[in-house]
Amino acid sequence: MYDHKIIEKKWQQKWEEIGINKTGNEAGKEKYYCLDMFPYPSGAGLHIGHVESYTATDIMSRYQRMNGKNVLHPQGWDAFGLPAENFAIKTGTHPSVTTMDNIKNFTRQIKSLGMSYDWSKEINTSTPEYYKWTQWFFSLLYKNGLAYKKKSKVNWCSKCQTVLANEQANGGVCERCSTKVEQRDLEQWFFKITDFIEQNGQTTGLLDGLNKVDWPESIKAAQRNWIGKSEGAIVKFQVVDSEEYLEVFTTRVDTIFGCTYCVVAPEHSLIANLKLQIENFEEVEKYMADAKNKTDLDRMEAKEKTGVELRGVKVVNPFNGEEVSLFVADYVLGSYGTGAVMAVPAHDERDWEFAKKYELKIKKSINDIENADEELFTDDGVLINSEEFTGFKSAEAREKMMTWLEENKAGSRKINYRLRDWLVSRQRYWGAPIPVIYCEHCGEQLDENLPVELPTDVDFKPTGESPLVYSKTFHDVKCPKCGVAARRESDTMDTFVCSSWYYFRYSDHDNKDEFASKESIKKWLPVDLYVGGAEHAVLHLLYARFFTKVLHNLGYIDFDEPFLKLRNQGMILAEDGRKMSKSLGNVVNPDEVVESHGADSLRMFEMFMGPLEDAKPWNTKGIVGVRKFLEKIYNIVENKSLGVCDCAAGKCTSAPKTLVTLVHKTVKKVGEDINEFKFNTAIAQMMILVNEMNKYEALPKASVEKLVQVLAPFAPHVAEELWEKLGHTASVFKCGWPAYNPDKIVDDMIQLVVQINGKLRDTIEVAADITEEDAKKVAMESDVIKKWIESKEILKVVVVKGKLVNIVVK
């Protein structure tokens, strides 16, 4: 009888006793580093989505071990962050206590699922032993001009009482609590991620590096869009009656003859410089003040565009000498390009809306070849009303016009990017302290006596300042340069800094002298397979790539992409198709499923539900079906008569040859499907084989052994139990991946397709090795085909060996 509770407990204990999941270290073996995006250990515990991604990496890790590779498959905890701190505020319990309690629960749950992690490599980002090296990375960036502090307009979450990086405020709301973000001017720390957008020395840039990795195209596209590369030109518009120039950035210089006005952002310095020339400066000043209260996102997404003309100011289009008006409008951002645009309302939707509202001139300079009467046309076309450039297509015109700008010193080619430097300061407690000391005499100084530990004498209640401000012990420090009393930086680091390098630490987790030794990095990095949620496309994944590129640029490592292959798991939905939520009462608890159906059933079912990357609704009936499938395999080993034979040599007397063929096909397909992440079709193939095996009272033992071996990565507990029942003393995971005989996967019979003039008319079962002449003969003698060719002139007969016969008739 298949009792999952007894079997799973038995094998989990045995695996721990013999250390079967320890990282491989055998000389001469190929390495394989398989990694999950490590979890935040929340009080809610493991959820059903964790099981999906962890099972996928566990299957791959076990499969690679069975194929003779040294495998590193670690797990740890992304333990800093707001949830733990907020819970501490609510309960008065220190976040280190609740975090450790949560870690214990997560660990218990993960182990109950039979995941083959090497727990001796475990890391916790909230321990001083770990964040010492997070602080070391800050120092490394600082020393190399890649960490700096400046006053800047930043995103502020009033609920979390902290600043957010742009990536954490995408859509204008806090990515953690969905509160609408505000904008404030604050002194903050930044990392210079923009230095690595394009190639830096011998280090591939964040853009080009995407061409080197096996990642989903959707993730690559998200990163490219977030970086936002725009190739265009800077155009200089002379201010009339002034020495000043207005520089605008445009990607569509081919439309410039349609420019009827220009626009500057409210932050643009030209407004102050032209104060005496602007006739309505008070009105302009009020508009600028109002714009300060809006976020960049509000300004970009505002349905109704607003602005004020700078009366008394005109600027000159360098291409035709035409004077055009100048406006200030908040839909133009000071942080992008030059903070100014040339407005071409006939060929830009925003400009068209603005021109319609303020009754400004609309002038066409590009024609849509197919629809010349269209008033608003935003695509490439053919230039009209553009003097010497008239008649050129947009792409050719852009090149010629940029050359004209450079020759006439009226502008230059320019590339702009949307990506801004990474804001890493946080005004919260539960994070890694920033290792900087401020001295009245010496200024900003790095504290290299690491780790700078988090103090405990603080009140966690957020006030808009970091709680560390009020810690007496934390600020009891002297300047490392002159020795006088000084004060520490009180902000902590964004938790994404901790996760930007953790994959290095697993390779050398207890090193007290380095974040990881060069030997360990050389041995294990980069990561061969990384699995996690697509929601990290422009957060963790972008930051981790930046850290890797910094290390490569500075000569610490010889690769510049951290994750060679990335795969994303899809969301598991509730049975009603909605997102699982406590408030909706539709959450599936993994502990309950393990208790009722077993860990192997849960693992198999989540892999069988559909493609890994797809969203899939939970189905209780489905897991019952998977459980019955495992019972069928168990009963085959328990109840069938298993004959001794050599399947690989084809000496099978206890089952027909077709079964042996199916066994070898299954071994081949399951292996290929694992490599391609097609776990659902691998399981489907195993089900076909089991159904076929159940037709016979007696089976070749070697065939059953192969079934158990291919099952093992998916359902490790029951596979170990059955392997033992089959008479083996060593673990199934020590016995290797089964081989298949290529000669045994060739079918004896095939379906020969017969066509008349290329159209299917019949299919005939024939021997796989049938000759061309015999194939012709069989086709011509088919009663179905005879009716089609009767009284027709046969022009020729084409045979594709082993596939089809096509009879061409007149």
C-alpha cells in the first residue's frame, strides 16, 4: 500500500543522514549551478506558487546530478525589508525575532516537499555576517565613483515613510503597498547604474548583454523598454534678441519643418535666464509652482495637457529661419533629454492635442503615402514642405538632416536613455546600514570597520527619518581620518542591494575574508539556471546585472552576465480563476495538500497543470488524478511479475516489443522535456507508459527500473521507495539517468501518407523500412486510391522514403 506519510518521512530522514544533497565536489565533473530567486520569509509561510518554481529547479538539479554533474543548489533568505519592520511596529517584537521564526517555518515546509537543497550553504541577508559584505560592495562602488549622494527629486511613499527607486514606483504607486507616490527634494544616495547602459571598457553593457543570455523575450523587452534608449539629435533654436540657445532633443528631426512652437519643462533654467524678457512672468511663475506638486508620472499621463506661452520670447528654427513661440508645459520633463521639445502637432499626438487646445498652427511636413489627407500622422513617411529634403523618405531624411546640423553647427547626434541612477537610500530601520561617517572637519568618510551593525536601541515607528537617527549607540563614533567625534549616516540601504550579489555568496558562504574567493567564483559562476517571478524584470534582475558588470569592469570576475538561463513560473490561480487571497478565502495551503495527498502528488500536479510559464487555476480533482497515477506505478512494482531481461539489447521475453520501444521513447522524451522545461509533457509521456504497462501481468524488470528512474526527479520519495523494493541498496539518485537505445525507438510500422496531386487521400500502415518500389506498389493497390486514379493519366509518382507517396495525375 502506498502510504505517502510513512514513505516521505522515511526518505527525508535518510537523505539528511547520508547528505545526498550536498554540493558536488568531484574532480573532472562538469558543474551546474541551479538557483531559485530566494524568498522573503513572511509570516504567511510558503505558498503554492513557491512550490511550483522550487519543484522546477529541484527536478533540474536532480536530473543534472543523475547525469553526473557537480550540482550547486542552495537556498537562503531575503530577510531585510518593510513587512518585518511593519510587523515589529504593530506587535512590538523585534524584526530579527519574527524573521528567524518565519525562516524556521519556511525551512520546515520546504523540507516537507523533498527539495534537494544543500542547506549547509544557507544564507540570511539580515545577519551581520552577510550584510558586512553588502556594506563592502557599497564601499567598492563609492571608491570607484559609482556611489554618490545628491539632492534630487525623489519618489516618496507616505504610508511606508520612505523613498522609492523609480523601478519601485512604476505606475506612480508604491510597489509594496500601492499607495500613490509623492515627489520630494531630498539628499539621497545613488548608485551609478547608468555608467553601464552601454559597453564600459571590456564589459558588455546592460543593453547589449541581453543578446548573450537565454532569457524569455518578454523579460529582455521589459529591460530594454525600461532603459529606454532613444537615438536622435540635439537641435539648437536661437532665442530672438538674446545670446541664449534653446537645445531640444528629438528622435524625429525629419519632422522639423512642421515645428510650429517649442516647449520647455517648468524646471528649465532658460525660464529664469529670460525672466526680464518674459512679459507674463508672474503667470509663468505660478504655473511652475503648481507643477512642483505633481509627480513625473502625473505629468506624463495627464489626459489634458496644460501650458503657458512665454510671451515676448521667440525661438528660431535653424532649418528654415522661422520664428516660433515658446511655451512652458508640465508634460515635458526636466529629467529627460534636454527638458525641452520642438512641437510638431501634425506628427505627434501630444503636440496635436496641445495645439488644438490653444489654437496653434498645425503644419504638415510628412505625408502618409496611402492617406495624404490625414491631419495627424505619426509614422514614417515621405517629406513634404521641407525645402531641399522634400521627397526623401523619413529614414533617409533623418540621416541627411543630422549631417546638415553637424555641418552647420546647429546641433549634433545624441542618444538619450530613460534609465536613471539607482536610488538606494531608505528612511527605515530593517536594512543594511550605509557605511559612511560625517565629520564636521573632514566631511564624508567611509567606515571600513565592517560590519556597521544595526543598533537595537531604537523605536521602529516611522517618522519620515530613519529610526537610526535617534540611536545613541549607533552614533557613538569617531572620524576615521581625524579621530574627533562624528556621526554616522542614518539611512539604510534598499533591500535590493542585498539581493544584487547573493548568488556569489552561495559559492563560498562562510568566507570571512572575502564576499567569495576567486577560486569559488571561478568554479561555480555564472549561474546556469535561474528561476523566479517575472515581476522582477526591471528590479532585481537589472540590479544584479549591474553588480556583476561592476565586478567584471574592476577585474574581480571574468564574466559580465550573472544568469545564463532564466525561466519564469506562471501564477497559480484559485479554482475560480481569481488570484489567491486570504480576503477571498481561496488560498490553497501547501501544508494541507502535503498532509492529504503527499508531497510527491503536489509536486507532480503543479508540474502537470500546464506549461511552467503559464498562469493556471488550481484543480482539486486534478491532484486526485495525479495521486492515482503514482498509486498505479506503486502497484506495478508491488504486484506485477517482473522478469529478468536485457531491454537495451532487445532480449525481452516478458512483454511485446512495442512496450520496450515505448520505454526507450519515454526515457528519451522525459530527458529532452526536462531540458526544455516541458515538465507537463514529460509527465504525460510517463502516464502513457504506465497505462501500457498495466495491460500486462508480467513486465521486464529493466523496463520498470527505467520508469522509476525517470520518475525520480519529479516524485523523489516514492521513486526511492520503489527503487529499494526493486532490490537496490544505493539511492536512485546515485544510479544515474537511464540510457536509451536509439535503435529501440524506431517504430517497426509507420503510417504511409498517400496523396493525389498533393492532397491527402489515404494512410496505410506499412513496415518502417519499406522500399520506394514497395511503397509505390502498396499505394497504387489501395482501393481508396484506385478510385481516385481510375481513368486518369499518371504523370509521375513521388516517394518520400518512410513518409509519403504523392501520385501526380492529369
